[in-house]
Amino acid sequence: MMTPLVSTDWVLDNLDTITVLDASWHMPDSGRNAQLEYYELHIPGAIYFDIDVIANHESSLPHTLPTAKFFAQAIEYLGIRNTDTLVIYDRSMVRSAARAWQMFLHFGHREVYVLDGGLEKWINEQKPLSSHINRTYSNYPTPERFGNKFCAFNKVLEAIDNETQIIDARPSDRFEGTAPEPRPGLRSGHIPGSLNVPFSSLFNEDGTYKDIETLQGIFTEAGLDFTKPVITSCGSGVTACALSLALAILGKHDVTVYDGSWTEWGMRDDLPIETGPAPRK
């Protein structure tokens, strides 16, 4: 398959030959517990993938990328093999399946896709659900070669002065600095020179991604030059991955996610910020 998306019908037809992951994650102030929701109902055979657990626990930042060794050990515990065809979904307002998708790509997993529309669409179509949980183990070798799908603040700082474009997935009022950040102690504004594509603009009402022509228009209207590399950013490295996935739908793969995102950048007084609307390039 050329697209990173798969349909609910395709998943249903291939449940016996794929590995399905529930990567739902909710904002801390949402009042929801993604793991408990998974226990209550999920696609039959689905495995819960927790981006807060499969993370760097030595970092002060939320759900940042773990080491390759930690990732391999966690995936082995979940029973996932590096030869599995993975389909990842969520039932999350922040489209967290894209974060798990980006992680597997970073660590070199070859066949990994996202369920378009997520669990909500699956439920609305009255497709089968389960509360049964399988526990298996696998042999998942530590990746020796993996992609450049995430970056640290220093690469973002360099990008301000080179041809790499930075796209921010946060809502426009937070980007412009006219609305406070949901996490306390963060400055308001955005990384200098960055473009703004609020992640919510990428989706239809049923949670599916908009068609290719519409997605292309959204990024073009925001000022994106498709011939240049991209770094995506957001609040904490989750919705930035939804931008990365949308760009992959459009065939653009030279995209890196700023792992610390605004939680790190807005916290540090030594990093520059701007306020106001995004520039048009």
C-alpha cells in the first residue's frame, strides 16, 4: 500500500493477518482514561500502546521518545514482532495514533498504518468490538538502523536560519500568543518563522482525513513549499504527528517531528519566540 491510511472495511477484512494497536491518549485535563476505555471495548485482538509508558522516563517532558533498546523491550512485551503489519487507531481528540505511527517508523518498522477515522468510525459502522485482552510475548530485536523521524530543539533552532520549514499544529490563538497555554509556566507564541496548520483542520466530521486535494490546499494556503524539508511541532509532540501523517498522505516524507515541542520551547527562556500571525512564504 502506498498510503499510510487504511479503511475500516480493509481492517475488518484483514483482522486475521494484521496486528492492531490502540494508541489512544487524552489530554491530562480531559477526565478520560484511555487504558480503561481500551479495557471496556476495542477492536478484536487489539493491543494497547501507551505513549506515556513507551517513552523516555528520564526526561522531564511528557512522552518523549525512548531509546531503541527500551522501545524494543516494550514492544517485545506487548507481543509485537518486527515483521508484523501494524494498524494503529485511537479514540482521541488529539489523533494520538499518528504519534505511535511516527514512533514505529522512526525505529524502522516497515509495515505500519493508521486506521482512517479511528475507533469512533469503527463503532459508528457497528463493526465488531471486544473486551477480551490477549497477552503474548515476542522476539523484537533492538533496531540498529532507524529513521530520522524525530528531532531535538537544536535541530529546530538551526532550522530557523536554513531552508527547513517549521509547521506548528496548535490552534491559531495559541500559535499567535493570544491564548494561554494549557500547561502552566509556558510562554505564549511560536517558534520564529514557523507556519501554522492547526491539526483539526485536516479532518472531516467523521474523523477521517480530508481528501488529497483539500489537504494539499491547506498546506499550500499556510505557505508550505513542498520542495523543502519540514519539522512539525505542537504542544507536546502528539498532534505534530498528525501533520506528519497528512504530509505522508501527500507523498512528502522528509518530515521530522520536534519531540519536545512547545512544552520544551515555551519553557526555556534561552530559546527565541514570536507572536502574531504566521508569515506567508
